[in-house]
Amino acid sequence: MSTPPRWQRPTERIDRSRPLPSSVTFMSESVVVTLDGRVHDANRPLLFADDLAVVRGDGVFETLLVRGGAACAVELHLARLAASATALDLPEPDLEQWRTVVERSVGLWARQSEDEAVLRLVLSRGREGGGGPTAYVTVGPLPARVRAARTNGVSVITLDRGYSVDFSAGAPWQLAGAKTLSYATNMAALRHAAAQGADDVIYLSSEGRVLEGPRSTVVLARGKTLVTPSAEQGILAGTTVAGLFSVAESSGWTCERGHLYPADLVAADGVWLVSSVTLAARVTAMNGVALGARGLVDEVRAMVDAAVETVETR
């Protein structure tokens, strides 16, 4: 009988009331807690050199906003973490264990800061030689680019993703709908955009349809209707957009998922890149063409704020 991974052993379940060990001191602004509840110094190594997260990008992750001393939209992110793990044939996550470690990590962050923060859930296949998955949570400061994008919006360029919207249906091993650790292509796209003087990217399919951003979901407004590309086109289902649509519909908006083209973005009353941490970054220009917002900026921002702070599905 194989030995379960360290973080699955029931003897190491977390005591929610356990204080921070006196031996642990924060030498950085970040918090690191493994799924067994152990607190680690963020300035010291955590992973083995042969962990498949490092050598293959073989794992999944989620990124959440911490605001007001709590992690936002935890249940939506845990559901997507589980779906991504299934797509990669990883062990089924123990969601209650993840909830407990998220709560502990946020509590540790709140002891040292009242600021917003970025929380990540990371689950990899583990070491190349076997031994079970690697799982941990980190909490760290909000990047400066996030605050700038919220305040000033972003300019984008469109880039061809290089495949059809039907591609993922016939090639599930491409993991198009999973949030995997393999982000090299996305980061390369963002570097390319920066070299062109733009802040971000909107991917297009080979048919010319709007897909998503490297780390965001595209949403446009037409009057009192919000529209986002449908997930069956091989894109990640956005947790924040799910929450936004719930809030918007309760406020009398119509919400749709469908097919969009760049011309739709140009003609829209407003376009946003929506994500868990940046929230709603208005697209101010696309491929050098200025985009308007027609007075919707504050209303959309308020609905996204309400979504991440109030929408849960547990």
C-alpha cells in the first residue's frame, strides 16, 4: 500500500486555533503555508529541484484577491481548481483542507497588513521520482501594475492564438479550459505587447474571434447588456465574470455568452479585462484605436467589486 502524500495524512490536519509558531518570523511581506498547515519562511526554498511544477509546469493554480481580511470568491476558485485537477488527472483536491489553509494564510497576512493582497493556490504533480503531489498557498502584496490598471485602464493589442475555436474539443490534452502552471506562452505574449508599447493582450482565434486575455476574461457592454466569449471556444471560464453576471442580472442587466469579433469591441459602449485580482481594467485602446466607455465605468466597477466580495456558491 503506497504512503499518502504528506499533506493528505489525517494526523496532520490543521487546528484552526493554533497560533503562529514562535520559531517562524516573517523576513518578507509574503506568507507561505503548505497544505499540511505548516508555515514557511517565504525567503527560504520550498520546492525540490525536480518538482514537476518547476521542470514541466505540470500542475494547476488559482489566484484570489484578499480584501478586508478575507479571501474573495473562494468557492468559485476551489471549484475551478478541482475541475483543472481533473483535467490533468491529478488527485482530487480535498476542498475542506484547502479552505482551512486559505483561512489560516489570510489570517497570517492580516496580522501584518490591512492592505489588499494576492493569494495563490498551487497544486503540482509533485517530484519527478514520485511521492505525491505538492500543494501550498501563498499570500503576497498587490503588484503596482494592478492598481495602475484599475485606475487608468489598459491599452491592448490583439494577437493570433494560432488555433481554431473548435481545436480544444478535438484535443482535450491541450487543456485549453484548465488553469495550468504552464504560463510561458502567456508571459511571452505580455512581453511582446510591452515591446509594442501596450499594456495587455486580447487573443484571437484563427477565425478572428475574440477569445480572452493571458490572465483575464474579455467583457463588453452594449447598453444594459454585458457579453463575454463563451467558454466552449477553448478558453478559461472566468470566476470573476461568473460573479459579475450574477450581480448584474440581479440589477436588471442582461448577460450573454457568445461569439465576439474585434469590430464588436470597437463598437461597444465599453470593454473590460476582468480578473480576480485586477478586477475590472477598462480597455482604453486596442491596436492603437481609442475605445470609449460611455459613462459605464463606475457602474461596472461597482458590480465587479460587489461580485468578488459577496458572490459564493458553497
